[in-house]
Amino acid sequence: MSNSSLKVYVKPGCPWCVQVVGELRAKGFAFEEIDVIADRNAFAEMKRLSGQSLAPTITYGELVLADCGVPELRAFLQKHGIHP
């Protein structure tokens, strides 16, 4: 999936979002952070991709990890061989 990039759909003030974004930054990942409260279209896109409205939601190409914390993020990255 060399053409894939990480996208992280977040809600401001969400503690899980802050932790997931912090984990990705600490590990040196490049990613696009998308505020779904400020952008209604992004919120609709997150819901379409994940089938739910909870954040954080992470996408990498066609892969989706919805409503996750750091442990789920780590497992997702490892399972799919996603590295910084």
C-alpha cells in the first residue's frame, strides 16, 4: 500500500483522540489530522468509511480502525505492517 497515507479523524477535546495523535507523533508517523467537528463533510466521510460516529477513526488506504485507543492503534499498525 505504498500510495496509502494515514488519516486520523478527531474531535477536539476527545482524550482518546489526543492520546492516539500523541502516539503517532511520538513514533514518527506522518499523518493527516482531520477535525470532524470543524468540517461537517469530514464528519460525514468518517461515518461513511467507518459506519459509526465515534472518534478517533483511522484510515490507511482501504483499512479502517474506528473508535480506538492506543492499544488498538498499536495492534492495527503491527497487524498491517504500517511503519513511520
